[in-house]
Amino acid sequence: MWRDLAPLGRDADSGGYRRYAWTAADADCRAWFRGQAELRGLTYELDRNGNQWAWLGDPKGADAVVTASHLDSVPDGGAFDGPLGVVSSFAALDELRGRGVTFTKPLAIGNFGDEEGARFGLACVGSRLTAGRLTVENAHALRDGNGVSLPHAMEQAGYDPESIGPDPERLARIGAFVELHVEQGRALDLSGDPVGIASAIWPHGRWRYDFHGEANHAGTTRLVDRRDPMLTYAETVLAARREAELAGAVATFGKISVEPNGVNAIPSLVRGWLDSRAADQSTLDTVIAGIEQAARERGERDGVDVRVTRESFTPVVEFEHALRDELAEILGAGDSGRDGRGIPVLGTGAGHDAGILSASVPTAMLFVRNPTGVSHSPAEHAREDDCLAGVTALADVLEGLACR
């Protein structure tokens, strides 16, 4: 499976992946998912929001156990973020069939669309729509960098955008949702564990900063006569680092656009996107307020108008304690090689579909060790033995949840 999936959407120059929503690479990944479902005799289903499902048992049955992740990527992303969860889900089902277990509940494997938000700027679009945390109106208003709307992109890919929207009946049939994901950090590497359980997802969001100045000639305009938004933007980037460091949080300006974007032209507009995350809401609020204050103070000095728009936000997600404890019991009971220690439970600053769905269904997550901690990069990696440990852990969890 891994060999078949690996070439899809890979850029030959960077070695990273560009699997953006509703593109040819996305279509290839979706075809791969459907092929894996049909190969195993599973019932394939595409829901109203373009998310893919592969069912063992009755898709309309109650108290279903679902394991899912995503196949799309950030720009030049790594191979494991998302796909490891989907591949491991199919592999875990193969493992369970090899064990000869009897399923007492419907089991589904899923691929949620547009999790990374690389094309339209909003993460977890597929799961947000399903959970009713993104309105149809706001979804239809989403545009990519070329001005293409989400509805148009869906139509071009052969899907009906008029059908999108909340899917409460589907969610009501799910009794437990488990997502396996490569760890995006080094906690497991430092603890020496191949697999861990998620405790919570930090609150996080994305803010767009628009710095409006005045376009002018770079060679003839005196420095004192300039209203250069690039200066204000640069100070804001530095402020983001300072505020995050002081608070023990993270804040990153990772995307920028400039108008008119000429080497010999002072910009009229610099637009930057901020991503910030913290362990709790109060800390995140402090960081965001400090960054905005620094931007406005520098903007006054530079004669630049600063406008801030919150584009997305996800509050802290505490995964359901009962399900989390059940996973720990399942995985800890048969783990004789841990010298009596329980399986590690750790928080994360990364958002996931499981976090979006947590308000609607009981959700939990498993993490697989990432020896370097690198993610959202072609250097992202997990060793094969750790990936296999993740498959075994997921299979154990699914057996405990769906075969009792």
C-alpha cells in the first residue's frame, strides 16, 4: 500500500507532496482509497461533503467504530502526515481478519477531504462541514490563491457542491472515532515509546494581517517619505517570535503575498498569515493581543494601516476521558515490555479531524513515533518498525471497541 501511494502528488524537484483538495493529485489519492476498499470487499461510500468511507458491516448501523485520517498535504509536505493513518487503518483491518475476530459492530475506514487547508486556507473543511462547524455559505465563499471558489473546484472534480452541509445522522451512528497519526514532535522519541495516546489538542487559529501602505519608486523615494508596509510586516514577524517565546507558545508567519510585488517598487500591500497555538486559551489570547499591538504601534510609526482578520479558530480539545482511558487499558494490558509503565499520554499543538469531530462523537487519537520531530516537510519520517507497532496498536484498539 505504501509503495502504491507514495508517488501520488509528489513533486520531483522538492521531493515533497502537493496533494491539494480537488486537484488531479487529490483525485489519484481518492482513487487509491476506493481501490483499497474494493480490494477488501468493503462497501465504498462518498458522503455529501466529499469524504470517503469504506464499511465493513452495515453503513446504516448504530454504534459504529470509525478509524480515519486524510490523504491531502501541505505545500511540499511529508509522506506520513495523514496517509500513515489511512494506510494503517487498512493494515489494521487486514491484521484483524488474520486474527479471525468476529465484529459485533460496523467498522469504517475514512479519508476526510481538505484536512490541511493548503488550497483554500481553512483546515479540516471536510470534517468541519460534516460536524456543522462550517456553514454552507462560508464554504461557498472560500477561494484559492487563483480566485477559484470551492464550489467551482468541486464541480471541476466531478462533485456536487450544492449537497454539502452538516451530516448529523451520519455522526449519530458513530459510537467511537479513532485517528492514528504520526507524531508532529519528539515527545515519543524522547520517552523511547513507539506509540502514544493523545490527551488534548492545543487551541489554535489562523489570522490574516493586511498591511496597507503606499506604492512608490524604490530608487527615487526618500526613506523619510515612504509608507512601506514591508517594514511593519517585518516588525510583526519579530513580535510574533518574541510574544510566543515569552509565553511558552508558538506563533508563525508562514505565508505572505505582496503587491505589486516588484523588485524596484515599494509595496502598496503586504498580506501575511499568522498561525499561533498555545497550551491554553488564556496564553493564546495573550500572544495574539501582543502581536497585534506590536503591529499597530509599528504601523503608526510607518504610516501603514493594519487590519487583522481571524480566518479560523479551534478551541482546546480534550479527548473524551472514558474512551482515552479505554484505549490505555487495551494497549497497556498486553504490553509486557514496558517495565510496568503505562502507555504515554501526550498533548499536541497540531489540529486534526478527530479534534473537529470531538464535539459530536467520542474521539481518540494514537500517535506513532517521529524520530526527528520534523513534520510538514519532505524530511518527515517514521521508522517501519514503529509504523508496524502503530498498526498493531490500532488493531488492538479496534478489536477492543468493535469485537466485544
